[in-house]
Amino acid sequence: MSGILEMGKVSSRGQIAIPTDIRKEMGLEEGSKVVFFLENDTLLIKKVNSQTWDQITKPLRRIKKKISQERVDDLVHEMRKS
């Protein structure tokens, strides 16, 4: 993929339009899914297809085997507090 640099703007509703050149390069169409990853002040947006979704959720599936159903609610509440 060639480097493309574009400027965007966040709307009052928190929406961001992905510039046309980037949408075309990534093959993003209406209904395409993306995942957001935030680290410090850097936001990464990655196109998600079934293969990448499997890669993204693989660690979660491993953890799921180690966590009891009863513990899930507690973990959700703990994550929301932090």
C-alpha cells in the first residue's frame, strides 16, 4: 500500500469521514467493518475481514476458556471503572 496522508475532521456527533482516496485504496464500502486501536495519542483504524477478525479475537477466545461465566460480569464492571 502506498502512503496516503489526508486530513479529517470530527463532527459534533463524533463521526469522522474517511477520505475518498483512502476508502478506495482500502476497499472500504458502505457496511465495511473497521476496528479502532488507541495507544497514547495514536489512533489506528484497521479494516476487518473474517480472517483479521479471527486474529483479533484469538486472544479473547483463549482467555474465555480461563474465565468462568460468573466472573464475566465482575470483569466488565472492573474494566468500566478503570
